[in-house]
Amino acid sequence: MEERLQKLISACGLASRRTAEEWITAGRVSVNGQKARLGDRADLDRDAVLVDGKPLTPAGERTYLMLNKPRGYVTTLSDEKGRKNVAQLVSGCGVRVWPVGRLDLDSEGLLLLTDDGALTHRLLHPSHEVEKEYLVWVNGNVERAIPLLSAPMELDGEPIAAARVRRGRDSGGVHQLSITIHQGKNRQVRRMCAQAGLEVLRLKRVREGGLSLDRALKPGQWRPLSPAEICGLEGLEGHEC
């Protein structure tokens, strides 16, 4: 069946759709000997699609990993500044995977890595509103902040949906909050907290959609997802559950 090139590349497990679009724009993709353009379509049953001169072929079984990302690692496959990256932590998995979404350098917790471009798109596209839950340790007036965080806010002049906020334990003047959002703006939870007058001391993602962080995983450890966890990933197609 004919599909847009970026969707084909993603479905074959080479990259996310966004990255595939960058490859097309950079001239790294051709169809039947002609340089491809954004918007082009192809059918692998009849068309010769090349990426960097190599034939595009359907991928086999997908890989899905859960990583407990530690602080001090960037959520990239490489880093021009030479910082430690999450690809180094999962290098022993045997296949090339990429992170689904980001956790900044100082954040930790659940990070899904996969070679499934279609799933990556579904989990990240704003229209699917996939929930992300964070535990956040803060200083400040939480009684004043919680109503602000639980109401619609603005970041960079753009409205963002209200978060779901629950108060956890207090210890030595440090307050723990559970904050659930379904958008993915850069450093969104940290910036929301700052706008509400809170100082973030620690931030840990514990859930994404129906997938929760395995508490047995120590920081830096990873494991494959179980079949039940794969089936629980919202909107996953092509997997027998």
C-alpha cells in the first residue's frame, strides 16, 4: 500500500517520522532513483526506496525497553558536548533504539526506548494526549501552588492544559507532589513549578500512559517490556495481545 515516505521509514524501524522528514529534506532518501521530497509517497511492494543508498526493508520484531534514567545523562543517541547519553546505558540490547520523548539532564525515571517509529509517533503526538506522571520534590508554599498548578496556565505565551496534582509526603521542609500532564513542552513540569513559586529539588517520571516504572530497576538499569506491558501501550498496532 502506498504511504508517505516518512511513515514508511518509521514503520521500518529506522527512525521517528520527524527524523525521517529531516532525512528526506537533507536528500538522503530516493525513490526509484529520484531524490525524494517531503510529501512523496511509495509502496515497498513496487518501489525501490533507498536511505543513504541502502534499500528500505520492512522491519522484523520490534524492541521495547524500559530504562530507569539516572540524573546526569542526556536523552539523546549522541551529544556534541561529549556528555553521557542514554544510548550508552542500553548499548547491550543488541539493536539500535531511540528514546520516546525526553527527560532533561537533571531529571530521572521512566524512559521508553524502541525501534518502533509508529509507536513513537502515537505516544508523542499531542492529539493522543498520553498522560505522563512525575514525582516532584519541591521547596515553597505548596498550599498556594497546588491551585495554580491544577488550573490552566501559560508557557511562552501559549495555554497549557491543567495538570492533575496530588500532595505526597513532607519531610524536613521538602514537599513531594505527584503531577500528571499530557503535553510535552520543554521542561514543562519544572517551568510550571517555577511559575507557581516552587523550587524543584528532584524530578522523577514514574508513568507514561499505561506503563509504570519498575521499582526493581535501579538508576541506569533497563529491561525489555513484558508482553502485557507492550499490549498496555495505548494504541499499539500489529501486536497480538
